Amino acid sequence: MRTSIPFREVFLWLFVFFVCLTAAIALTAADTGGEKPGGQGAAPASGRTVQKETGTACEENENVAWAEYGDAVETARKTMRPLVIVFYKDKCRKCEMLEKKGFNRPDTACYVNEKFAASRLNGKNSPELARKYRVANYPTVWFLTPEAEEIDYFVGYVKPERLLLILRYVGEGVYKHKSFSEYEKERKK
């Protein structure tokens, strides 16, 4: 004996399923503001993402546009952006980690390219600059004003989230009126 499946009942169940699925997707998008997990906006078809805090379009595989020291100083002057100088050395595990996990993150690279003139120097190949900026250990990351005056620096590896926080502290000009510890406490709230 052959049993037939009632078409109306199957159609109704499928209709209810798709309505619920659509509602769940809409609620999820509303909860995240239409963003992908990790804080970046939904990816348009062009392969670019929109950075949450700045609204800047960034390539998903964007890298920092490192320049030679002199070119970076000139770019900083012309664009009135601060300068970030990363001193590294070959076979330095912390230098490699800072590069791979920190500066090579698309959100970090995008922020650096938008807000800074950037130079990455091998301290062994640039001993005069390493002496000028008192580089004793690697990596050493210096921040300078557009006029090449020292703002501050840090030595060693920092986690990617903290690196981005430090970059925002300098890139937004907060260093001019607030200590980093005050800025950090405010951001954690």
C-alpha cells in the first residue's frame, strides 16, 4: 500500500522553516550591526572590508606600506601624520611575532596605512639610526610627530590587540592630552 504525503502539509512546514531561518538571520545581523565576528564590517564583493572604528575600506590581505626612513619622514611632514619606526633584526623571534601577529593583521595594517607614515629598519643595517633612537633590544617601535620629534616608544613583543590600542593612542593624537594608562582604562570600560 502506497501512502501519499500531503503536499499542503509539506509546503506549510517548509514555509515555516524558511520564515524562521530568515528571522534568525535578520536577528543575528541586527545583533552584530551587520558585521562579521572580529569587529570588521561585512565584506563587499570587491574583497574589501570596512574597518569598524574608522569606516575606512581595507583590503582583506592588506600589508603595511613600509617606506625607507627618509621617505617616511618626508611623507610624515607632507601629510602631517605621525611616524612609526619599527627596528628589528634578523632571526629575532619577537620581531617576527610582532610582524606576523601584529602588523600583518589586516585591521592593524589598514590603520597604520591610514594614520601613519611607516618605516621598518633592520637595526644591524642602520646602526646610526639605531644609536640615534637608543635601540638596545629588538623589536623597538618608535613613534614620532610629523616634525620627527619623539613621542614615545616600546620595546619587545606586544599582543595584537594591545598593539592596535597603542597605535590608536598615537594615531588619534590622544598622547597630547592623556597618559596611555588613562586611555587604556577608558577603552576597557
